[in-house]
Amino acid sequence: MNIPIATSTQPPLGLRQRLRRMDKALLVLLVLLAGVAVFDAEQSLVSAVFLAQNLWSLGPVLLLSVGLAAAIKASSAEALVARAFTGREGHAVLLASVAGALSPLCSCGVVPLIAGLLAGGVPLAPVMAFWLASPIMDPAMFVLTAGAISFEFALVKTVAAIAMGLLGGAAVMLYTRGQPLTDTLRDARRSRAPAGAAQWVATRAPLNWRFWRESARRAVFFDNVWTQLTKLGVLMAIAFVLESLMLAYVPAGAIAKLLGGDGLSAIPAAVALGVPAYLNGVAAVPLVGGLIAEGMNPAVGLAFMVAGGVTSIPAMLAVWALVKPRVFAGYLVLAVLGALAVGYAYAVWLMFWP
């Protein structure tokens, strides 16, 4: 299918105009890296290595999610994907919750996959379920938690991950009242595909899974791959640099003093502390295990680990730049309420079945 290509008659942009149009996320990343290099040169090297390692490990997930979303768009399958979940959202939410609890993705690592699912037309309810459940537990974390704390705590944390997913998915379904919500991502950058190609593929082109056979579809595919890779790559880079700084400058000892509480009254404080005092899952296990061994209520530790895993500041910044404000607000509210709910539920369980 040949699509007319419009030619541009606009004059080339000057340096000032290019700076104004420069991607804001990229500008934030450059300023962040420069600031770290100026104030702490040694930490800048540590952050650079941390960034490179995490981007390398995240690469396969990023490429897979971006490629899948681009293929769905290029083949005009977005409406088909959305219709596949109509009337089946409940089953999809359940499967997404279980899959999220078993996936090895952290709060930052899950962002590219979430972006790919939303860009591919998957409704928000099952995506939110996977989104909330995934950072809380994975098979390796289960083994580590069982060894450092207890098998019971690891099992409870796994159940909490599934419950968080179910709560989030059910809340989105209730909010949308059975109409799958798909308009969730922020406006994309200006398309690099030939003029008219993207509109034709999105609105008038028939379904064709062999998109590579048509020039217009190929252009839309590569345009989407480039746009999402550059956008998500920069967002993930910012998240990982911030994570490295928080791991370096937020002392675990101070967190332990603030977290040392007992009973139901300590659970809200643990949830509130879990967001700003971010520790990755591996670092949080020995900290919480030590506090539980000293007499802290395990429910307080669970609430802290769940809240910190789902709502880490680096991940929240990436999510804010990716989705629309109402989706971000829903994600944040559901994460906090879910952490409170699983904390209180575990506390009540311990009161009756210690």
C-alpha cells in the first residue's frame, strides 16, 4: 500500500530552538549526571557502573516489550487486543496478579513492560494488577526471604503480592464499570514515519500480522520502536541513577531506628517510610529480618517492604513521565492502600494465629 509522503518546507531549526525542543527527560538525565560528577566524582563512577549494569540486564525486557507494542500498532491489531479482554477482564486480572508475583522484575524493571502492554492496547485493569504484584516478590526473592527471615514470611509476602494485584485490578474494573480503559499513556512524540502512514495504519488499514511486507506499516513499526526505546531508555536511566544515589546516601541504620515499632499503630508509619526511604528488595531483607529478630511485629516489616517495593521514588518518576496523571494517581493510591491492607491483614492473622 503506497501512502503519499508530504515534504516539509520549514527552515532548519536554530540552536536555541533545538534546545527548547530537546527532550525534557534527556535534559534532566544530563543535569543529574553532571551534578553528581561535580559534587561527588567517586559516586559518579559508581552510579555510571550501576546504570550500565541495570540497563544491560533490562535490555531484553525493554526490546521485547517495545517490539511487541510496535508490532501490534503496525499490524493494526490494537482494537483486536482490546476486544480480547472485553468480558474477560476478571480472568485477566487474576492471571496477571499471579504472573506478576512470579516475575523477576523490580519496580523499575517492570516499567518498560507496562509501557509495551499499554501501548499495545491492553486495558488498564490487568496491567495494573501485574504492575502492583510484580515488584513485591519473585522466585529468587522468595528463597532469600525464606532463608533470612522465615518460610512463613516469604509465603505471606507472596500472597500479599497476589492480593495487591487483585485489589488494583478490581479497583480499576470497578472504576471503569466494565468499559476497558486504554487511553492511559501520555502523548507520544512527533512521528518520524511518513506523513499519513501512522493515521492510515491506525484508522483505516485492515488487520495484517505480516506488517513488514508493506512500506507504510514498516515505517510505523520502526517509528514506534525508535520513539519508545529512546523515551523509555532515558526514563530508566534517570530511575537507575536516582536508585544508586539513594542506596549510597540513605543510611540503613537511620531507617531501622525510624522503623522500629510494634503493633497496628506502627503500620501506617512503615508504609509512609517505605516510599521515601527506598531500599531495593535484596537490601531490605536483612534489615527487616534483623528488626523482626529484635522483636518488631512482622506485619510492620511486611508493610514496609511492600510499600517500598511498589512505590519507589525512581520508579514513580519514570511512571509519572510515562502515563497520564489520573493513571499515576490511581497507581500511587492503590499501592499505598494495598500496603496498608496487607499489613493490617497480616497483623490480624498474627493476633489470632501467632
